[in-house]
Amino acid sequence: MIDADIKLRYQRACEQAGPSILRHPQLTMAEQLRQLADSIEPQEQRDVYGKGSLIEQFEQEVARRLGKEAAIFLPTGTLAQPLALKLHSLERARQRVAMHPTSHLLLHEHMGIEALWQLDSCTVGVSDQPIDISDLQSLNGDSLAAVVLELPMREIGGQLPTWQSLIQQHQWAKQHGVRLHLDGARLWQAPAHYQKSLAEIAALFDSVYVSFYKDLGGISGAVLAADRDFIEQARIWARRAGGNPISLYPEIVAARQGLKDNLPVMKDAVHYAVGLGTQLQKMDGVTVTPNPPQAAMFHLHFPLSPNCLADKIADYIQVHGVMILPLPRAGDEHHSVCEISIGRNALSQPQDFWLRHIRAFIQSLNDQ
């Protein structure tokens, strides 16, 4: 989609740039490891095959935040989510699981849910909107083991269903004995929109996955949370799937640090994204999805091909030293989509700073 030489020029320009609109400040590997080493208490010991106070206390903390009985720390969400769906399938003695057409399980995991986990996936809803109660009502609940809901929905700019819709979907699932699983890769952003706690949101779901490297700046890692019996079974399946390495302490310590440093800014990041996206929508030459933003992220649509837009972005960063946009993540010959993820980087500047630079960038496109 984007030529290799343009990608390289973009990367080099970003390395020399100052302010960035994306996520949180990025430490070097050495800086991050030194920071994590300093955060470790002298008495703390590394985990061993999922045991030990370090991992167990962290799992308990995340379970408490999500209002669940128990949790398990896993290397990836690509393991956590199909594992959860497999357990729901075994419990219900049904193999079919439903999810949105833009689900990560369908788009970015080489269909491991079917090839490895032997589940039967089906889609529900339309590709540019969150799943609604009417979508679930079109399903045969008696044939389903589980439904996956993603909050917020990354592929469509961080859109979220209404709280009332979530309640209705929860009630439908209960009525039909269908389990609800939450793809919460970016769940940390949702409380500010719903004005609900993480636990209140998670209470609508039988199992919840959260990630620690996206919004929270960890190295990698995920947590799956649910009731105690479910998590005990998850530990068995994680071992079977190679997800129980001898130690995960670097990832756990990084996740713990991310919760401390970055979770507290999520509410501010959401409000900042809403304000910034609302102002950007007023500019000619760019469209914001959703309008207004609902989470600490949104998509910007430009009427240029990804290759052409990437070239112009690299030019702007080289000249001005400001990382205003990521490379396009999608598009075609006449259209490109850039994803804006708001964190401490963007928050370090007033909104007018970004509006001024993006306006200047759009003007540079119009001048050519």
C-alpha cells in the first residue's frame, strides 16, 4: 500500500521530530528497562509458570478493577480471546461464535479461531456501525455459544454502542443462554464515554480481555478476567496452547507501570480527542470518524491514495519537526485513513497547536 522508501523516510523523519500527536512518550529500550528495574521492590521475585506473588497480585488487581472474581495474565490477546471463546463453546456444547465483521479475530489472526481452536465463526451487524440489539435478534440464539463485542471498536474509529444498547444486548444474551465476551483491547477508554466504571461495564460480560501495550504503553501482555472456575480452566488451556512460559515478569512489571502512568490520563485523553476531532471536522479536506469522537481515538479520511498521502506526511514532518499523522492504515486509489490515538503526547500541547499544524498540512495539499 505504501512504498518501502516512503516508509523509511517517514520513520527517519519521526525519529528527528519533536512533538507527536500519537499515544505516549516512547522511551528507548534501555530507558524503559532501567525505569522498570527501578520500579521493582527489593523483595519482589520473578514469577514461575504463572505462580508467585508478582503475577498473582497483578492478576488480582486487574480482576478487582474489572469487578471479576479472577484473572490470568497471558502473553497476547491473540491467545486470550479464542481461549475464552473455546471455554464458552465447551460450556454450551456449541461451536458457533458471533462477532462484528471488523473483529480482530477475523481480520488479523489468520482465522486461528477456526484453524486452531475449531470454532465456527459468523458475523453479526454491519461493517461501519457497532452491533445493536436488532442485529442480535437476527441470530438464532439457540445455536450460539458466545457473542464478541469490542469496546471501543478500533477498525471504525473507536465507535461505541449506546449504554442502553449494551444493556439490551446483555439481556438478550441472558435470555438465550449465550455468553458475552468483551474484546477490551482499548477498554480503558470507555469509562469516560459511558460515565461508568470499568467494573460496571465489565459486569455486562461473562469474560473480559484487556491489553497493556496499546493505551498503557506496556511491553506486551493481556489479561483475561471472569469467574474463578472459568479462569482455572483458562490456566489449563493456556498451558496446552503454549501460553504459560516460565516467566513473564518483564511484561507484568511493564503492565503495572503502564497502569500507574497512563490509565489516569485516559479520561482527559477522551475529552481531548472529542474536542480535537470536533474542530478538525470543520476543516475542508478532511473527514472525522466518528463525528464527534467517542473514545481517545478517531480516524481521519483524506482524498488521496495512501502512498501519496504518506509521502506528503513525511515531507511535512521533515520540514516542521512535528509528527502530525501516522502512516495511513487503510485506503484505495482515491482515499486514505489515518488513525489518531490520543495519549500524553498530544495532551502535552494545547489543541490549537495540532489544529494549526493539521490545517497547514491540509493547505499544503491544496497548494499542490
